[in-house]
Amino acid sequence: MSKTVNVRVPKAKLLSALNKALAKVEKEKADYDKAEKAREQQLADIKKSVVALVKSGKLTVKKVEFPYSWRDEEAKTVEVTFSHKLVVPKKDTDFNEHKNREAINELSNAIRVLELSDEEYVRTSSYGAVARYL
């Protein structure tokens, strides 16, 4: 048997907690963006190094393929296999951009609504939607 809890929380405490949660989610987004920018720069550097290695003759081409594309008669992709090992930086798979954006929107909306409220206390039913972020 479940019972509902009816508690009143001071608006200032809830606003403080929501602002901290929002700052944390925004920092996660900023950290992810920074890591992605660094990863893209590393990939660009790898592309440049491959070209330089091929030109210098230090990179031996093992196989060149033109993959079949059912959409287009002329393949626009070329796959080249090298004997040289390259380490490609991996993408962060733990970060979910959709969930992060949704959390930022929900937290921002909850903060705006609470800031407009004249009430000193907030009922638990009012902040149930954002409680998962606290």
C-alpha cells in the first residue's frame, strides 16, 4: 500500500537546489562540447598526418576499395587500408545530448515558474516533475 507524502518545502531551498542541478547539467554539456572539439581536432591532425606519411613514402597502402553504393552508380567513398597503425580517439558514449537538453529545459522552466511564484513554500506535488534532477 503506497501513501503520498505531503510536505511543504521553502521556495528558496528548492530554487537553490534547482540552480545547482542546472549548473551541473550545463557543466556536463560544456565538458562534452570541449571534449568533442578536442576529438575533432585530433581527427583533423590524424588526417593531416596520413597525407604527410603517404607523401613521404613512410605509409604503405595495402588495399584501395570503392565500396558499392546502391543509391549512386558512382561511389563517392574510397576505403584505403594501411599497414601503419593509427589510434583514432573514441567518442564519449555516456553523454546523451537529448536527455541533457531535456534536463536543461525542464530545470530552467521550473526555476522560472518558481521565481514568478509569490508563495513562500512549495508543495511536493508541485516539484515532483523536477525532483528527479535533485
